[in-house]
Amino acid sequence: MDAKYPEIKKGKGRPDISKYKNKLSKENLKILSKLVYAYDTLHLAMGYDGNLSYNLAQEGIKNAIDIIDWATENNVD
């Protein structure tokens, strides 16, 4: 997402997920949905809650890859 929205990354530390959600809510609802699902799955459920489901991980990773592909499609050096 930083490749698509470098202005959000400026400053110290990691930007809050809400900044990306807010930006996407105005530009791309499909990617917003994938971001919410990937964040909930990979960061919250697996990272904090310790859910170790293989199928859950696969779905989360699939959404993350879709986001990366979208964010970098026009930003290739």
C-alpha cells in the first residue's frame, strides 16, 4: 500500500490501518474489502488470537497478494 499511497507512510512509525481504509473507501471498495479481510485474518486472528488454520491463512494471503498486485501494477521501476 505504501507504493500506492506514499503520502500516508510519511512520518515516524507505522501508519494506522484506518488511514488506508479511509483512502480506499473513496477510491476502491473492492480493494478496501480485501484489505479489511486480510487485516482481520492475518494480523488480528492469526497474530493476536493465535488462529493457526491453514485454510484461513491461505485466504488471507490470497487477499494480501491481490492488494500487492493492485498497489504495484502502475508503480514498477
